[in-house]
Amino acid sequence: MSKKGEKTSISSKEFEGKQVIDANGTLVGNVKELIISIPDGAVSLFVSMRDGSESKIEWSNIKSIGDVVLLNKEVELQKSLTPTLRPIPTPPPPPLTIECPNCKSKIPAKAKFCPRCGFQVKQEWK
């Protein structure tokens, strides 16, 4: 018999998204859905694990359900066999330069005047 004010039933939607914590207090994943097997009526949770895999957790492995689902056993997460690769950032292209027709120094391609000698540069790229 249940205590006064205690829930005796729960909607399957209330499970979705709950965090699943194992017996060691480790976050192992989040509940995706509640599964009821036909014809035996066995209940289990389908969990999206932190390591990217998915797992079915039998009802007998659940200790309690509140804000989180607490398991009565330790769950070992699979370690990724391939390291996470991060893209190597490409450096910005070097500034485009041209040669001043007067003093032969390198100047920015979009310069209107040479910063060294003051010569007016014709913009041939236009």
C-alpha cells in the first residue's frame, strides 16, 4: 500500500530526458523512452549514453526514480577508439603586396601612395 500523497503511477513522458546516474554517482546518459516488451510486459528504459551509444536498461537495474533515474549497479561507458579530431585552423592569407614603381619597396596591393617615397601608385587591379 502506498503512502498518502505518493504517486502510484507515472506517465512514460515523465521519463524522457531524465538523467541516468549509476551506483557510483556517475552520469551515464539521458532517457530517450520507456519500453514495454510484448507479450511478457517487461519494462526497460532506452538510454542515450554519454559516450554516444544507446543502451537498454532493464527495470530490475533501477533503484529509484525522482529528478533523476538512479541505477543499482555501475555502468561502464565505452571509450572512444578514435580520438576526437579537431580541425587545424588555417592561417589567414599573407597580405598581398606589390612593388612601388618608383623606389621598388613592397607596398600593400590596395595602397594609393607608397608609404616610403609618397609616389602615387596606379591601381591596375581595378
